[in-house]
Amino acid sequence: MPHRASSCAVHRTLLCSRPVAPTFRATQDLAAPDLHHARPRQGKGSLLCFLKAKGWANSLSAGVGTGGTQRSSYAYIFEMSIRLTDSGLKNLYEVISAVYQYIKLLKHSEPQEWIFKELQDIGYMEFRFAEEQPPDDYAVDLAENMLYYSEKHIVSGEYIYEVWDPELVKHVLSFFHPDNMRVDVLSKSFDKKSQAIQCEPWFGAQYIEEDIPSSFIESWRNPAQIDDAFHLPRKNEFIPGDFNLRNANIPKSLSDDNPRCIVDEPFIKLWYKMDMTFNVPRANTYFLISVKDGCSSLENSVLTDLFVNLLKDELNEVLYQAYVAKLETSMSVVGSNLELKLYGYNDKLPILLSSILAASQSFSPKSDRFEVIKEDLERAYKNTNMKPMSHSTYLRLQVLRKIFWDVDEKLEVLTKLTFSDLVAFVPKLLSQLHIEGLCHGNLSEDEARNISKIFRNTLSAQTLPDEARHTERVLCIHNGTNFVRSVRVKNELEENSVVEVYFPVEQDIGKDATRLRAITDLFSNIIEEPCFDQLRTKEQLGYTVDSSPRMTYRVLAYCFRVMSSKYSPVYLQSRIDNFIDGLSALLDGLDEETFEHHRSGLIADKLEKDPSLSYQTGDYWSQIVEKREVRLRQLAMLSMERGIFL
């Protein structure tokens, strides 16, 4: 029986769930990763590949969740979530039929030991090089593991697979049949006038229950045929085999504190730092790619979004295989540039980068995928700013940035764009490029230099001139100037209001910039608790109250923000203003001991070691992208000068 539920956001999701016996893992003591055989992959021959070719789906995920509702002593719940297109929603039962064809393929194929070996290698690799967790989180994880694993495997159980048992795989697959299935459909196109509408008692969500025709149930029990497009996955070329540490013979005394530039050419500039701290066989490589006229107009901005989404769609098989091997990729539009990030085990990272760049170099959009991705981007634009907190940030940037293309205007342009528009745009977009990148982690300098060569040898683009590289600019708001932007929430059912009060401080340039950032951080450290105590605890304005510095394209500022379901924005701002009016008295009342407590505490926070390689890379990358050097130790030089904040 399918459940159709209403959604505030614009999307449509099919969720198929089925209970599985809970004893398969506990009784077999780390037996084969059984449900991985049932989890559809995303390459050629996969269920998702088939659904995308039909124009019925854009993404698919499947597996057993970690929460108590999905994993208990009663049953494990295997869930398959499929993000449908409009056509997929119209052909809902055909989508489910394809699911059961793939399940039949799995049942009729002998369990593949090489799949187990791949997952066993990945699990062991993850356990061997697991990054340190906060102690409280680690304690929670171990406590949960005590419910699922024997005492011997409480620490390693979620990673390690020891026993290959093909009969157990078959046993688990036996639970995958339509009589053991629940179907949920979440969609904006919900018939709110239906007489069959029910309302769940906790959150008031509306839903409809429908009977599935018995003819479909019968056909799903034993599909008459398996489509020729379906086949089992191929071996994964991205599973690493080299875990040697490149820093093994390098004294720490010879290492650089910060990344240094090792390639500085007209086409590419590359920064490099070998990891000397975390000692894991991982690397993070980030690249900011300046393109020609990517966001020079509203139409170009939308076409650039389409290009990136279509490129990711074309690379889906490659990116998924790498993801399974713990080598991940992020591609996005950042301002007027493209940002590419590859992070994970470093052994096969150059192979993945070569595949991505080769695909972009030879990229030729397909008309059928254009329509699907266009539809998906249209939903994304419509869903932008559905949450008040993100909406307030969006409005602040819209006021501040010199060039900012409004999402509603982008949606209007998108609906008019054609496949021919994109075909004509892509060669121009990629005709001139400039790359600035960072290689950080378990890579030698030679390996990092070879990464720069991959860009030069793969891409045929000319160098984008300096004057054509877009630089983000923000408006200078002079002292005494007030801007008020009042906008209704996008979701008509939203009960919360948000007020964000933004005070620009100074442009983050010059010899005094570091000291000013330090003072602003110290100011925040002093007033954060009194702000929360007054506006949240005492006045009970709303659940979310925060105050903190902001850095927007090299402009330092300070921001107060409150979200409330009880009070109007006008009243919220009046209470923020009242708190701000009392800040002079609060700061004047600081004694030297209290000031020193805040100062020394903040210095300790700033000097604390980065918790992970990725965290450290992010800090380095922000400095490179923002063209700044951070010298946080200058906090130690701040003294108790009267009027330091005035």
C-alpha cells in the first residue's frame, strides 16, 4: 500500500522500505556485507543508470540506516530512496517494476566473492586509518555498537568483514519481495481536495493511502523478464593499494608552516603543503577555476549552473566508483568561478582528476539529459530560501554584493533556455581558463607538480587574462547609513521570522587588518554569552539567537541574528537594538581579570591544533582564495587599553 504525502518543498521522492531479519549480523559474527549485494550501484548496468536513461530519476540511495527506527532487535529496515523526475512520478509503478527486475537479477546471480573482497578491503582501510573522533562522540558510537556486535568486535565491527557466506547473502535477498514492502511517495503535486486525506497526529502532515493493483504486485513477485540493460557491477579501479606516507623520511624541522607556491604560470598557480601532522594516506586537492564570462550576465549564470550539473550527471559512474573507494569529489559554482575539490585516499587521486578533466574537455551535452537536469535545476531554484535562516543570509548577500543574480530571475530565465543555447555556450565558457589550486596531504612535491601537468596536458583552453578574471566586490556602507530589507518568508506555512542586523567594520586589508580581526573576535568572545543570556534565556525571543563576526569578500563585519515563532521582526529588532545600546556599559564594566580570562581563552582556542586534515586544508584554502594571511597569534599582543573596542 503506497502512502502519498504532501511536501512544502518542490521535489518528488519514492521511498521503498522492507524489513529484514535482524540476526544476520549478530549471529554470523562479522559475516559478509550482505546488504551491499542488494544495494544498487550507480554505474553502467545499474538500476539508476536504467532509470536515468528512461528519464525517470536523477538520484538513488539505498541501505540500512543507523538510527533505531531502521536498526533494532525486531528488524532491520532496508530503504531505497529514488528522486523522481516529473516523468518518473507519472510512471511510478514502472519505476518499481524496474526495481524488482534488478532484484531478480541479484537473486538469479550467484553472490560474487570479489564484491565482498572489495568491501572487505575498503572496510579494513577505513578502520586502519580512521581519524580521531571527539571522545564523547566516540563513546556514543561504542555504546551503540554494543547492541549489534560481540565484545570482541565492539570497536571494529562497523568496519571489518571476516567471513564470506554466500548462503547468508541469499537469505537476506529472500526478504526482498513486494509482500514485504512499504511504498512512500513524497510530492508537491499532492491532491489536497481528495476525500481520502488523513492527518498524522504529531506534526499534522497530510497523507493518502492507496491500494496497489494486485496485477502489479503479482508481476513484481516474479518479473517476466530482466531488461538487457541490467548487469552486475564491474570491479572498482579506484580502490587504493599504496598507503605509504610521503613524509616518512622528512624531518619536521624542514617542513613549511603554511602552503608555498610551487607552480606559478600564466595558466595555473599551485600551492603545496605536505602533511606532517596527521600521518594518514589521504590528500585534499582544491582548485578554483576562473572561466570566461561564467556569470557576466544573468543568462550566463544560469547556463553555467546547467553546465556544472550536466557534467556531474555525465561523470556520475566515475564519481560513484571513486566515492565507494573513499575518494570524493565536489563540483560547484562559487561566485563567478568553478570550484573542484578531490579529497580522500591519495593513491588513485590523479586517475580521478584525469577522468574529470577529460570528460570536461570532450563534454557534449545530450538533449534528453538536458531536459531532465533543467527540470531538476528548476526545482532547486524554487526550493532556494525555503528556510528563514538561509533566506536571511541570502538577502544580506543580495544587498552587499555588487553583482548578484536573484534566484527568482534565474528561474524565469531558465524556463526560456533551450538545448541550443547551452550547446553554443559551453565552448565559449571553456575557451579561456585560469586555475589556482592547493595540494595538501600525503603527496610529494613531484606528485603535486604532476597534478598541475594533468591540467596543462588535458585541457586545450587558452589562458584567461588577469583583467577577465572576475573579482567579487561588495558595497561600502558608510557610517550612519541604514539599509532595511523586509521580505516575506517563501513558505506560506512557515511560522518563524528572522531578523539579521549587520554592522560592517572595515575592509580586511592593510597592516592593521589582522589586529582588527583579533579585536573583533575578542569582542565576540566577550558579548556572546551575555547576548544569548539576555535575548534567549531571559527574554525568550526564540530558539535561535547568535552573534558573531562575518567576513564577506574581505570585508569584516559583525552580525546579530534572532529567529522566533512568537514575535514580529520589528519587535525582535527593537530588542536587539536595546541589547546593543547596553554594550558600552558592559565593556566599560570589564575588570582586568575578566578581560584577561576572555583574552587567554580565545588565544588558547586559536592556538589549538586542527582536529583533522580536511579542517586544516579548509583553513589554508580560505586564505588562498581570499588572498589573505592570518596571523592569529597577534591576539596575545592585545592589552587592556581603555577604549579598545570604541
